[in-house]
Amino acid sequence: MSALYQVAGLSVDLPMSSGILGAFLPGPKPTLNLLRDISLTLNSGETFGLVGESGSGKTTLARAMLGLQAVSGGSLTFQGQPLASQRSFTALRRDAAMMFQDAVASLSPRMTVTALITEPFVIHGLPLPDAAAKAAELLAQVGLPPALAGRFPHELSGGQARRIGVARALALRPKLVIADEPTAGLDVSVQGEVLNLMTDLKSAFGLSLMIITHNLAMVRHVSDRIAILYLGRMVETGPTRAVFARPAHPYTQSLIASEPQPDPRKRRADLAIRGEIPSVLRRPPGCAFHTRCPAAQDICRQSAPESRALGAGRQVICHFPNPI
Amino acid sequence: MTHPDVLLEVENLTITYASDGGTLHALRGAHLVARAGEVIGIVGESGCGKSTLAAALINLLASNARVTAGAVRFRGQDILTLPDAAKRAIRGRHIAMVFQDPMTAFNPVLPLGDQMVDYQHHLPQPRREKRARARAMLARVGIPDPDLVLGRFMHELSGGMRQRAAIAAALLMTPEVLVADEPTTALDVTMEAQIIHLLRALRHDHQGTILVVTHHLGVVGELCDRVYVMYAGQVVEEGLVDDIYHAPRHPYTAALIACDPAHLETHTPVLPTIPGRLPDLTAPPAGCAFAARCAKVTARCRAEAPPWVRVSATQAALCHEVTP
């Protein structure tokens, strides 16, 4: 497998308002650190899962990777070419498409399905001799009846809107599709249909997929590798099966143990994790997870752990990782 | 006829909505029984009628809903036919609801404490005592610093805090019946586990019954004693949570469980789905509503409405192919 997209040492900071006085005060302006030192490689043809709770920075990372969010450090490389200028990101967005989180809201309410799924050609100034034929072809690919072509977004069901999102993302035959919460709000039976469709199209077109989700039960079945984000740090990454079998980071372990079990015989007696994810505005010192970590010790409160390789393609940011 | 500890009984409840596309048969003879001390799950996918059933339980049906048959009996009395003043006397005080989205369930421009005092308008006590009650209830649901939180507006609270506050508000009047509509859908998995844990702890000091309406089998498995599975406006199976999970009798129940990725132990790249679509409820089929999607379908299923077959004292299913 070859590297398709490489992220190295990516940081995203937002300037914070420091009031009218702050504009005159000397010294560095306060910033909000959303992502720090994120490094990951997406290989051709693989499905990569990006997991974390709300506020962990999953969507910010995806937006930064497509040039939709200014970055403050690190480098992004697509097919060996560095992405630095707006022009390079515009070119990238032909080859890398995004499926946005809210499938219905991300479709313009005043455009028909045909206009929506052929819009990528218009945006990138590509020739589109027969929009109707292209739309019919794309609809067929995502398993929707051709009769939908003239519909508006409010006339679609949640599952259909999701498939239109897939069709839009695939219109320009991209090499990479980033799907932000592709199954949120869908019924379980429809969830499976959308994911199976994405998996089928992935193998048919040799795509790479990045799936952003907080649904662990789903990502465990569809992804080859996963990364777990916590407060803007990539606390663990590795092959999905190995990570689920033996999570190295205590946070990964508690996430997996928090998943409600449909089998009443496996009912959990106690909580795997207490408390809430802290606000990025009040990031805990040392290891950001120490406030909720069952294994936290003094060093965790004082110094931030470094990323370390565990072998077998696994990395963890923790002072006391579980043996793998 | 009614057993003394039966708190709530839904009998043959049939509700239609007038819509532009015709009359929508949202509930078609739904039934359930809830006894004191039970936690009951009402499970199904979008469009199965579970939200209409929940609205009927708390007597908050939409204005275009019409009850064409059946009854909702609270302590033996049909609450759907009561005069409005009597409905209001029951709602909130005896039957309370935790709404799906706690952000929109509260008033955004009033502090939480004021709202929680207002919820106790049935009681004669002075405001100061009501505020103390609200404070005690916030502490009970695990909100740290309840005094501070009483003065907060909803947008100042995190998602998990809001959900805890919504549960506290519903429990303020110590209702006999608590209806929780998708109580964890808006939450991350770690908060979801904590809310499940809280509801479990509350059932011990809550003398009444808790009805959990959800599409999430994990929530049911962790929380409920008995389950009603709904499909296309009907209850298709009822049983103890263990029976429903380990020995489902209705083909829809079995398919629903098979679709849940949390149920799959081994890595499964192609996720199971339920082929086909829900029937159009403006023209419900004459036979079994699930016939078009069922693997065990026979000619009789398409022609005749299925019988309610009791397979044990606790389990029953709406199916031609089920034998006692």
C-alpha cells in the first residue's frame, strides 16, 4: 500500500478574543489550541476511522485536511505533493471529497437532486455535456431510482439524503472521500445499507475512505485502521482489530467499555469512565486525560506524555499504556 | 379486571394523522401494560409509531392526530377522554416526560432554577422551599454545584448536564410514570453510559414505572426489564429483555438485532441490513406489515392480518409463523 495523504505534526489554533485591552497589551495573543501534533498517513485503498467524543477535534482535522480550516503548524502532503497554497487545496478538492455531517442540511434546499449531484463539475469548471445522463448514472451507482432526479432535498428521507451525499462526493471520481458521521441519525438497518454502499464503491473505484464517527460498534467493522482523538491529541492509533482487542490507551479502553451492550446478560455493573470531556478552554495540565483516567499518577498531572511507538503499526500518547 | 399494580395500560390504541397525502395510520392497535417498579423499553425504527405512542402516554398528541379507537388507562382511568383541566392535572405530576432534546425542552431565556420552581406549580409550598427541592433533585441526578447550576441558562450547560437537568425536572413531582424519549441519543458514548447508570440508580428510589422510548438496542439491553418492539404502527413482539435478545420470535425483531453492529462479535466487513422499505402507512397492507421484507413470508402473510400469538407467560408476537 502506498501513502495517499500524509499529515505531519499538524496543529490548529484559533485566536481568542482578549477584549479591547488585549489589542494594546504586549506579548503573545492568547490562542485556543484545537489540534496539536497530529500525524497520520492514509494509504491508498484503505478505510481509516477517526473516533472521538464531541469537541475532540475530529471535524476540525477533516476540514484542515481539505483546506477548509487554516492551520498553524505542520505539513500536509497529497500524493507526494505538499499542500500549502489555496490553489493546491482547490486542486485537492477534485481528488478528495467530503461528505458533510448533516446530510440534509448540507444539500442546498433550492436545488434539485440533478443539480446537486452535478454541481461538483460546475464548481471545478469541468465539462459536463449531459447533466441528466450523468445524474442518472450517479443515482444508479448509489442505488437510488432515477425518479429522484427532479426532487428537492426536503422530499428525501434521511437514508436517501445520505446516498445523495455519497453521489455528490463520487461525482468527480475522487481518490479519497472523507465522511463526517455518515450514519448519525440513521436507523440501524439503513446504517448498514449506507456503509455497505460506501464499502462497495470503495472497492469498485479504488477509493480511500476516512470515516469520522463516535459510533465504535460501526467503525470496528468497516475500518482497517483507527485513530482516537481526545481534546485535540491523537491519543492512540493502530490497526482496528488490534486496537479493539487490546487497547493501549486507558481512554480507548474506557470508550470501548462504555458502549451499551444490547445483550442483557452482558450488562455492565459499573461505569468505565466518569466525568465529562473538559472544555478546550480549560485544558488540564500534563496529560489532558488525567482528570478522568483510572490509572493517573503524579507524573500524568505534571508532564504531557510524548507519542510512542508500540510496534505493529501502533502508537499511543500515554505515560502508562496497557501492554499490547 | 385491572391488576392492582398495573399503573398504565394502553389498549388497542389507534391513531391517525390527517396529512396532505391522505390519512396516515400512525398507530394501529398498539397495546402495552406497565406495572409499578418496571423499566420498559419501546423499540423500533423511524416511522414505527413509537413517538406517537409516547405523545399519547403523556397526552400531548399533535393537533392533527385523531384517536379513532382504544384507550390509555392510568390507574384504570382513560386519560385520552378527560377534560383538558384533568389532563393537565395528570401531566407532569403523575406522568412526566424526559424529552429527546433537552436544549429545546427548556426555556432558553430563563435560568434553570426558575423553570424548576415553575414546574412545581401544583404544590402549595413557598418558592424558597420549591427551590430547595429543585436543588436537592439536581444533586440527586449527579450535578456538581447544584446551587450554581440553578442560576444558569441552558446554553451554559454541557449536553450531559442538560440531560441530567431534564431528568431532574421530570422527577421533581415524583411522577408514577416517567416516559424518557430517546434519553441518550444526543450524547457521546461516555455520557450515554453515565445517563444509563443514573436511570438505573433512580429506578430504586422511583416507585413507579419508567418507559424508555428508543431505537438503540444497547440502551434497552442495559436498562430495561421488558420490551415492546414496534413496526409500522403495531406492537409486533413483547417479552422480557433476555427473551427478546436471545430468543426473538418475530422475524422483524430477529432482523433488527442482527443489524446492530454491537451484536456482531467477529469482524464483519459487510453489515447485515433489512432489505426493502416500510409500508406506506397512508394505505397499510391488508396482511402482515412486515411481509414484504420477511424471509419466512407465505401467501397467508400477504393476505391475512397476523394473529397475536402468546408463546409464554411473558412473550408474545404478532406473526402467522409463530407457534405457541
